[in-house]
Amino acid sequence: MKKALIIGFVGLALASCTATERGAGVGAATGAVIGGVATGNVRGAAVGAAVGGVSGALIGSVAEQPGRCYYRDRYGNRYIDRC
């Protein structure tokens, strides 16, 4: 019963977020799990959460801009332009 309540509260909290906030939350959670499993310690989970949160926020911000995509030039610089 407790698990169902927790899942319900998390779902309600995410429903009120923007795409950028949802992307950051999902990215941070995924990064923490992957970092923790890969390194086997809390420091790896924290680094994974930070990296996942930032990348998730970047992906989420593009989702708020319909018709826009991320591209990279030949030097590796990232920019946003029409798809």
C-alpha cells in the first residue's frame, strides 16, 4: 500500500512540472541508478544524478520548443535550429 501511495504522489508531482523539469527529474533518477550500479558507491550515484539531471534538463528544454532540434557542428559545438 505504501508503494502505491508513493508512486501516486510522484506521478502527481511530475504532472505539474514543465517538460524541462520532468526531463531533469527523470535524468537525475536514471543517472543516479546507473552511477550507483556502475561504481558501487554513493559518490558515483551523486555524479550520475548530476550529469543525468543536466542532460535531462537540456533534452526537456528542447521538448518545449516544437520544431527545434539539437545539432553539432564539425568542431563538436552544440546548437539549436529548426528540424
